[in-house]
Amino acid sequence: RLTLSSNIGDRFHLEFRGQNTVEFEVGTSTCGDIVDGLEALSSIGRIQLPSNSLSQVINSGDDVDIEFVTERGSLDLITSSGHETVTKLQEGEAPYRPERQAFNCDADGGFATLTFGDKTSRVNFDDTISVFSSKLSFLTGSTITIVDPDDFITTICDSQGKTFFIDFPLSMGDVGHITVDNDSLQNGSMFIFGDGEGHRGAVNGISPVMGHFTIIVDGETTIPISVDASADILRESLEKLSSIGSVSVSKDTIGIHNELNTA
């Protein structure tokens, strides 16, 4: 619930997961403007106002109830640049939610080494989004997609430090954090937020399946393996057994879908 406290004529914007809406003016903007402004953010799919008319002009003292239709699970609160207060009326629940990590780089030269598990990959400041996406898919062993909020980023680093998002649409649960190591960048830095830092736009994945299992081969037992482990992790666990040499492991993802849930 967004409770308006700003005075007539005051302007404010809303923020969600590190992204800002356009400004709204108390006494002029409507509830429909708030819907349009929030849905313009790449961090929000669709919302609805169950008890407010879209044509209703917003005024000080009004309560605007905002329902997230497409965002899953427990969500961070929207914040306002003005005097508005936001309270949570109902906690969202979700059996599945894909992981999202946030990337930002403002360097104008050099390279950095990214680490995921025991793998590393070198990325250059001028790697294109396509090249970067391929490197991340190899690094994580997972299908990833890049979401550019402004739809104009061509290389991964920009002097203005634009943020884009790394989504894991087929990975189950909370994906490990991709970290930046051996930073040899020039005139800037590279950051990846992958621990659910909502104010940066990062979202921890939620999995409907949890737990671990082991595999026994000729009396030897692997270390506990997560049920959502990648093919590479399973292969590495098997190859650590003395009775097994090199193996090839592939993984089919069955039963995951991205149907829209009401939060």
C-alpha cells in the first residue's frame, strides 16, 4: 500500500529493485500513471490496482493498493523519493522463481576474471553482450539471458556505469554468486550482485525441489550433490571417485515453466 503524504504540486518517483519510475505529481497524476510508470520498469512485469480507479487523480492522504501480478515470492518494498510511506499488505509466495544477478561496469579499458565455483573466465571491458552471454553460459554451465533495461547497451562496460541483469531461466533455486576477481580494469570497476540485493535488482531464485543425494560406485560414495546441481558439478563429483575416469554428463531440464503467478 502506497500512502501519499506529499502536498499538492509536489513531485516524486518510485523505486523498485534499483530502478526509478518517471516522476508523478500529486494532484495531477492518476493511478493509471502509477501503473504505467511501474510497468515501464524491466524489474516489473504487470501490476494491478484492485481497489483504485485508473483515472483517479492521486492526492495527499490517498492509499493506492498495488498488487504484483507477475513477480513471484516475497518482494522488497517499493520506495518513494517523496514523503510517501509503503507498507506490505500480503506476503507473496512462490514454489519457483528464477535467479537474477545484476551487473555494472564503468571501466574504459582492461579486463577482469569472473569466477563461478571452480571455473574462471576472462571478460574484456569491450566484450559485446553476445560474447559476454556466451562466456557466462560456459562459466556457469547454465542457460542465461541478458536483460538490458534501456535496450541500448552494446558493450558490457560503459563510462556511465549502466546496469543490466543476468537471468537464469532454467536453473532451479538459488544460483551461486558470480564473483569478480583479478580486476585489471582501467578507470573504473566491475560489480556483480548475486546474493539477492534487491536494491540493486538482484533476486535469489526459489526452487520447489530441495535436498541432496549421493551416488555409490564400487563401494565409493560421492560427496552430497544438490538436487539442482549442474551437469558439470555432477561430472566433477563422479570423476573424484578412484574407480571412475573421465565421464560425460548432460542434463535435461524437465517440468520448469514460467507461467505467471500472482504475488
